[in-house]
Amino acid sequence: MPLVQRKDDGNMKIFIFILIAVTVYLYFYLIYSFVNKERLVVKSRLIGIARKSKKNHFEEEFNQPFLSRLLKPLADDITKILLRVTPREIINNFEKKIMMAGFPYNFTIKEWTNLIVGIALFLPLMTVVIGVIWSADPLRVVLMIGLEIISGVMMPNFILTKKMQNRKNEILKTLPDVIDLLTVSVEAGLGFDGALSKVVEKAQGQTAREFTMVLQEMKMGKPKKEALKEMSNRVGLTDMTTFIGAIIQADQLGVSIANVLRIQSEQMRQKRRQRAQERAMKAPIKMLIPMVIFIFPTIFTVLLGPVIIKMIDMFMR
């Protein structure tokens, strides 16, 4: 009888190990599918072109990965319900945050919500199933579920905030150089649109990408004023807003664009110099924290250690 019971316990452990392995695989595969969505789509299209065969809708759906066919429709339905129930102001703020972050990974608000649902809903459900099978402590399961829900809600916001901050820092760093290139191009005889094309051709990074979008919108028929204002809203920087406002005002009043660009370039460089000086003045204060925590105790130990040892020996006699 104990031999049979031991065998059953061994089978149960193997079953639990397989279930945990499958759960971890599905979780990481879900994250991998979200992060590499664009590459997977391109790969799928290349495979379809290589085969040169047209398939109907049923065959295309059937040939998709099992996880995509199983979880994605469910996540889409839950996302639609959440977007319908959530107040419009929260959705607008989230969309603005995605836009100011530069649409990282080419995700829309629907796909970001799918990511939140996948982490904050599906992962806790898997935790409950594993906890029931493993007969885990209910308190630990509840704490784990709470942590998973919090991480599912906070992690996308953290990623967007980090992407948005990095993008703003890059634009702040490269904006004076881009304005210099605009100034040189305009003074060489190019119009503002031609100068933008020259910037897009020569420059790289987020600033050049924004000017590329402005040119594309202008080619599609959108007025220059609206295209520039939308770029200012996407970036969300005071320096960019000031620059765009000066360009629009100069265009409306008929002022020389070259003079405005030269003045804006000098102001941008002065602001960048002031920001560098501010960071330099903050450096000693920031260095004080690691010095107090790591360096001063070591120095005190080296200097006062022998004295303390001698005093202990003196009083012990």
C-alpha cells in the first residue's frame, strides 16, 4: 500500500511540474508575441508570398498559432468591454501617453490594453489553478494574485513613462542641432518645406522622425500650421511648443523665417547650456548619498578601527 501511495505522489509531482512548465511557457510566449508582433507579421507575409497561394478566411485563421487563436480573441473581447466601461477621459489620457511615447512597439491603445489584460487577468487565473492543484496556502495565493494584478496594471504605465521620458530627452538634446540645420538650409535659399526635407535627409532620431511625419501630413494636404501644432502635441515639450509657435507666428506675419530660426537656435542652445549647468550643480548633492552610505563607513572603519581595538584592550585589562 505505501508503495502505491508513493507512486501516486510521484505521478502527481510530475503532473504539477509539467503544468508549471506549460504555464511559464504560455506566459513568456504571450509577452514574446506582443513585443515581436511586427516581426512576426512580416515573417507571416513573407511565408505567404513564398507559397504564392491564396487561402480563404477559415484557412488563414486555422493556420495561425494556437495561442493566438485561443487567447487573442478572448483578450480582444475583454478589451472592448474595458474600453466601453472606462471613462473617456482616462482613455484619452492613455492614448495621449502612448502618442507622447512615440507609439513604442507600434502598439495602439487596444494592444496595450490586451497586454494589461494578459498580465493582470490570465496570469492570476493560472496562479489560482496551480494553487488549487498544489494545495498551496490561500494567503500566499491571494498575495501572489495581488502582486500580479498590480504588476499588470503598473508595468505598461512604467514602460510608457520610461519611453516618453527617453524620447523627450533625446528631442531636447538634438533640437538645437536640428534648428541649426534648418537655419543654414533657409539661409542658403531653400524654403521652409525644403529645409524640412533637408533635415529629414541629414538628421536622425526622434526629432527627424517627427519632421518626417509633418512632411507626410503636408503632402497629404494638411495645412502646415495644423501639422506643426500636431507635432507639438505629440512631443509635449515646452521648447518645441515655443519653437512651433514662433514659426507659425512668423509665417502669419510675414517675418523672415531665417531670423526667427537664428533667434530660436540661440535660445535653444542657451537653454541646453543652462540644463547642463543645472545637472552639474546637482551632481555633488547626488554624489553625497553613495559617499555617506559606502565610502565614509569604510574610511571610519580604517581610521578608527585600530583606536577602538586598543581602547577595548585597555579597558579589558
